[in-house]
Amino acid sequence: MKTYLVTGAAGFIGSNYIKYLLGNFDDIKIVVLDALTYAGYLGTIHEDIDNDRCRFYKGDIGDLPLVNRLFQEFRFDVVVNFAAESHVDRSIENPQLFLQTNILGTQTLLEAARASWTTGRDAQGYPTWRNGVRFHQVSTDEVYGSLGKEGFFTETTPLSPHSPYSASKASADMVVIAYRDTFKMPVSITRCSNNYGPYQFPEKLIPLVINNILEHKKLPVYGQGLNIRDWLYVEDHCKAIETVIRQGADGSIYNVGGHNEMTNIDIVKLIISTIHDMMETTPAYRALLKDQKKA
């Protein structure tokens, strides 16, 4: 059995990830560490925790004494860091919070892992590491900036963050790479495109548009809605993360995308059309239409 520390697993992607692990692998135990901030909802994972395979602890990844205590108690083999402040608009309102959590919090986890996993020094003076350990950083393609007409990003696309959020994520990636270069720590990074799927916080575009349509509210499209994003189903992202952890090269960065590049306005139009078609085929909706015609 391997023991994973999964941070931020009460959030959207993290909750889907632990459900994916528990449903598909019998050789993994999980400890969840989550501060339960605005985007973390314990109800999403309440059926998955507090058992022999998955334990939950409320806390901040920047709390070094807490993180060290968990490492000492559970001797983690893998750290998967989802924990992050993750909304662009909120990062504009409070940049310091994003820098503190996303950069310094990541460094705290790395330092706790280094202290726990180092077994000695090699002939060149570099640390030697316990077999089978891996620190995996979950990042975002927003570190590359806006997706242009040339198509999807690649791992060699230059970093070009334009918000406190994306700048903090790019910085955290650089800290992870620095631990690899300086200490030879076994690390990997995935940078994903926009996720969608179950349990997504309703401030994000797709669930927000769906909710607003159903509640007859205005739809949130900035400008002409021409910003292009690639859309990735969250379970596909979870599968990719675990594949990288098990098979990816140490020190490597992998982009994870769905090859579904669309403008925001086209996404909104697609959702409107889909909901309209679904409602028209629903018996209750057809009955409502008949009653309206009679009236």
C-alpha cells in the first residue's frame, strides 16, 4: 500500500481525484488536507473520508508544524498538491492571499517532504531519497497566458502569466522545479486546461451559465466572449495525473488538455442550445407547453 497526501481535495478537481483513486486502485491510502476555504466543500467527499482508506484533516498547507506532524504519522509516499486559491477575479481583489497560499504553501509542503524523504547524501553531496516517493504539483495552463489562434499550448510555450493567480501558480511551479534542480527531489508537474464536471464550484463559467439559465438570470460573458479556452473533463484530468505519478519522468512537466478549444461565447451558446433541447424532450416540459397553449 502507498499513502498519498492529497491537499485541497475538498475542492472541485481534488474531490474528483480521490473518488477516482478510491474507485480504481486498491493499493492506495489517502490523507486529505484541506483548509475548507470558499471553494472547499466537505459535503462533496463526506462519503469518502473517515475510514481505513481515507482520512480527513482540516488545515492550511502553510502550517509547517501540522504538515510535519502528518508526514511523521503517515510516512507519505506521494504528495499531490491541489491546494490553491484559484479564481482570477478573487486574485485581483486580494493578491497577497494568492501569493501566500499558492507559493509559500507549496514551498512548505516541499520542505516537509524533503525532511521526511531524504535518506542521506550521495558522492556529489546531493540528497538521496526514499524509494517510490513523488511530489506532484497540479498547475494550470493559465501560466502560459491567453490561448491564441495558433492552437493549444505545448510544454515549451513560454510562461506569460497576466493575473496574480496565474503569476502565483507559475511561481509555485518554479519553486517545485528549484527543489528538483537543487535537491534532486522526485517531482512532476501537470498543467491542465479548463476543467468541467461534477462538484464544480458555481463561480466557474459552465456551472454558472447553467445555473443562471435555469434561474432566468443574465449570463456572465465578458466583452464579446472571444477569449479561447481548452475544455477538459475532470475525470480525464484525474486519470492523467495518476498516469504521470506512476509513469512520468522525474522532473518533467506535462500539459493535460482535451483538444476542445472554444471561445467563451461559443461555450455559452452550446449550453443554451443543450439545455433548450433537453427541456423540450422532457415530458414535464412538454406538458407545461400544452397547458400554456390551453391558457
